[in-house]
Amino acid sequence: SVPLLQAARKKNSLNLLELTEAELEEQFVRGDGPGGQATNKTNNCVVLKHVPSGIVVKCHQTRSVEKNRKIAREILQEKVDLFYKGEDSDVFKEKKASEKQKQEKKRRAKENLERKKLFKEMQQLAKE
């Protein structure tokens, strides 16, 4: 089974629970990771907490605080939706469907590889 919170951050989810600003706590902190002075001097990493559920999201994907705030809210909305709806969530269903497609693609690739091996063996036998 797919861990619920890992399924978050999938696009095109329609029926997500709405978040109100009163339920959110927002902080701006210094980001971490590569970037040197540009990262170390600016507080453009957004930490967003949904108080009722206790879910915390940290977003430092861009240098812009506004973009990070928007992305953090999207991620938090998806995680909160997963938290309350569980397997009934659209985010969870999308993740399941994409995993199924990925497995099918792997299976087909493996079958093609087997066919190629058999074909080469048949050619070798025909030459002898």
C-alpha cells in the first residue's frame, strides 16, 4: 500500500478540501541546501502548518517568497485532503493509477527484452 503522505504533490486533483487562513500558521525561515550566499542570506523558505491536523509543509523550491507560499499551500492542501479522506482522496487515487501505469510499462519493457533475447538466440541457431 502507498503511504498516504507520500501520495501528495500530484497535479490535477479536483475535489480537495478547502483551507482557511485562520487554520494556518506561516513562518519564513532560511532555506537549506545548495545555493551558497543566495540561500544563506534570505528568509524565502516557507514553513506552513495546518493547526487542526498538525501537518507541516516546508517549501523552498524557488527564490521567490510568493511562489513558495503558493506552492506550500498547494502541497498542504493535498496533504490535508489525504489526511482526512484517506484512500477516498483524489490525490491517493491518482497516485495509485500512476503506479499501476508504471508497473505496466515495466512489465512491457521486460517482455520486449525477453523477445529480443529469444530472437537473437534463434538467429544464432539459424547461423549454425
